[in-house]
Amino acid sequence: MSENQSTVAPTVVRLAQYTKADQEEILGNSDDPFGVAWTGLTWLPKEEHFGIRHHGRLVAHAGLLRLPVAISDAETEVVGVGGVAVSPAMQGQGFARLVVTAALEHARTMGPQHALLFCRPPLVSLYQRLGWHPLGKDVLVEQPEGRLVTMPLRTMVTPLLDDARWPSGPVRLFSLPM
């Protein structure tokens, strides 16, 4: 058995905090660990954190944050999912599924009907396998100094309630992206 595989099933835990050191423990020390620096965007930190430890080391993370949005003229909230990370040595073992599923279970208790995330195009199929749906329209997000920009990454949504349906119409996030 390889050193990266274990007979003990990984368990997702709620993290009291998630620091830059925690992120580096998972992804290493990189100037662009998520591959999104090219967007030039400023991002919000998440408020709720979930992780997986393997042999005492943090190897996966997903974060959550409630955010105000407008869909057409209706203002509401979504749970933003971000900071999803799996150690390169542990990828392909289902850790993304485990940590995102646990985060979404908690998101269902937070009130909003939908979760929303932004991802690079190569990750769209991963999130689709996890039940997310690409949003086929541009999303406006706020940036410092009152700028409003079109999100250059793919926007994906998933319902948090069985009967929730994403409304049609333009989408604006009333905050920095997560």
C-alpha cells in the first residue's frame, strides 16, 4: 500500500480557524495556490472551515460564507463555497467530495436556499460530479474602491433545499467574491 493510502477512512472535521499556514500545509508555499491570480480579484476570507487530517497533517479544506446577492431584482443570500483545496499528493482519493459534502451539510443549516462557487474551467467537471450546475450567465462581483466587475471564473450553483430552484435573470454579488 502506498504511503498516501490508508485503511482508516478519512474524517472531515470542523476547523476553529484556517490560517495561511494551514493553506500552505495543504498546497505548499506558492504565490498562486489556487491558480486564479490572473483574475486580479480581491477575495473574502471564509468564516466556516472544514478540513481533513491524514496522519496528523491537514490535507483538505473547504470554507463557507453567507453572502448577499441579487438575482434579477430579488435580493437574497447564498452560501459561498471557497478555498477548496486538496493536497496534490492526496488528490484522486475522494477528499474533495468528502470535504465539500460536509461543508454543504453545514450550509443547509445556514438559511440560504443555494450555495455558489467560482472555479477554474478544468474543475467544472469535478463540481458537476458533486452535484453543482454551471450558471450560464455572467455574475457581477464587487471589488475594492467600489468597482463592479464580471467574474472571469465559472460560476456554479447547487441547491441546499430539495425544492430550491435557481431563478433566472442577472446575478450580482453584493460583496467581494469568496
